[in-house]
Amino acid sequence: MNDPQSWLPVINQCESPIARLVCIPYSGGDIHAYRPWAALMPAGIELRAVQLPGRGKRLNEPQPTDLTDVAACIASAIEQLDPLPLVLFGHSMGAALCYETVCRLEKGGKLEHLKHVFLSGGRSPDHHARKPVAEHDVSDDEIRERLLRYQGTPLELLENKDLFDLFLPILRGDFRMMAGYRPVEMPVIQAPVTVFSGIDEQITAKQLDAWSVYAGGYFSKFRFDGGHFFIHSARPRVIKRIFQEVEATTGFRRWRHAALPV
């Protein structure tokens, strides 16, 4: 069994929650990426984030190597939680993990309370299925250059060799896991699907549209100002859009009670 408290720690203090938002991090990320979201949660909404092995409080556990195995563990942990109305959000690597997790939840037929799926800053499964096999690991300099381009990593981490050396194995492991991700079965998601991207990132509008093939019903897309890490730079608007989309597809009005900008 996969312990929900290890895999899905609660980020906000929420007494008697009436719904749940679970967020899945990007490469190199952990639950801290979503801690600032807690202050923007409406009353009654429980916020949890996926804590992957090999980082944070799970630093002494082996880093995962297979993305679909990780998705199976996340799905198992979710199934053990009390059945509140559930929304899933994943960014970048987290989008792939989110898609694979939802596929497993829906295949098991045990998750009628899944209300909406948000896939952010990531390409569709068919892109990963046909991408070329990586012939070698990305160099340290290439990783640093990529992080600078994405503009989501503090400069003090990139410029401090000791800190960067601590962070590098986690990030390299996630890059390897994503490089090895080649889905074979690519089922359609039955829950409502919304996809996000940044206007200034490398994901094109056409690539964003490619996700529509995997939506069995409701599908919407939105682009935000910013690059790949728009989920930080445009955080209030991203969260507000999440609430608006869930309300549009469920009529669940409690998602609107957050002090967010128009």
C-alpha cells in the first residue's frame, strides 16, 4: 500500500473539508512549489501536493525511475483517501504524471468523485510516444542553461555550486524519467479536462490543442502571460481559472470564495 500521508501531504489547514485539490510537481519540484497556493484556497477546500520519493521528507528513499510506476503509486494513495470531490492539477512533468494517474483511476472505476483534471505546461501523450530516444544524459551545463531559459529556478541556487550539486541529482533523475516516458496505451479521460500553457513558452497553441484528443467530454484551454513557470508568475490568475472551470463543469459554487484578482 502507498501511504497517502507520505505521497499526498496536506498543505493547508482545513477543518471539515468539502472538496480537495491535489497538485503534482514539475521536474525537480516538490510540495514546496505549491505552498504559496494555500493562502489562495477558499474555505473548505483541502490542498494536497504529491511528495515524490528522493526529496523533501522522503530524501532517503530511492528516486523513481519509471513515470508510469509513480502514477500507479499516486493513484493508489488517492484511492485510500476519503471520497471528497476531487480536482487534479499537474504542471510540466506533473502533467504527464497527472494524465497517467487519471487513466489508472478511471480504469479502476472507483473514482466517481473526480470532478476536473488540469494539465499544465506539458505536451500530449502522443508527443512522448514518438519522441526520439535520448542517446546520452544531459550535461550539467545543459541543465543549468535549461533552467535559466525556463526562469523558474532561483538564481542563487544556480550560481551556488554547493546548492546546485545537491539539487542536480534530483533534477537529473526526473529528466531521465521523462526521457524514458513513452506511453503505449493512451486512453481518453472521461472527466472534464482543461489545459494551460504560458504565452512565452515553447508549447505552441497547436500542441496545446493536441490534448483535446484525450478529452472524452468537456475540454478547454487557456494561455497565461509568462514563460514555462507561469504557474508562479501568474499564480492568482491560474488559481482563479481553476476555480472558474470547476464551477462551470460542476456548479459547485464554493470554489469561487477566494480573494483573487479579476
